[in-house]
Amino acid sequence: MIEPKAGIFLGSMTARIRDELWLKAVKGQQSGACFQAWRSPTEQGFQFRTFGEATRQIVEFEGLYLVAISKE
């Protein structure tokens, strides 16, 4: 994996490694947020999972996932 920006990691890995990294990222977290996305044969070509509170929320609209930014 490479880290093009602090805290942002990109790479290609197996589902097992992806799941292990996810568990390490969220284990014991009291604050912050995590987002993980990977290629998948879905309508948009990816799947994802999120953890914690973030300024942007992923919402489902008519079968598509969109990013919602709060006005606060």
C-alpha cells in the first residue's frame, strides 16, 4: 500500500487482508472516523464500510450511494 496523503492508504489486497486491516483500524477507537472502499461487481463498481463520525455521510438514494455534507 502507498500513503499519498497522511492517513490515506491505497492498494490492492485480498478480502482477508482487507478485513484484518479494518479490524485493526477500528479496534478500540473512541473518536475519529474510518472509510474503506474496494472494487466490487455492483452498479457503481465498489462496496464500502464506514466507522465513526465524519463530516461527510454516505447516503443511499434510489440504489446509488452519494456523499452528503451537513450544513453545520
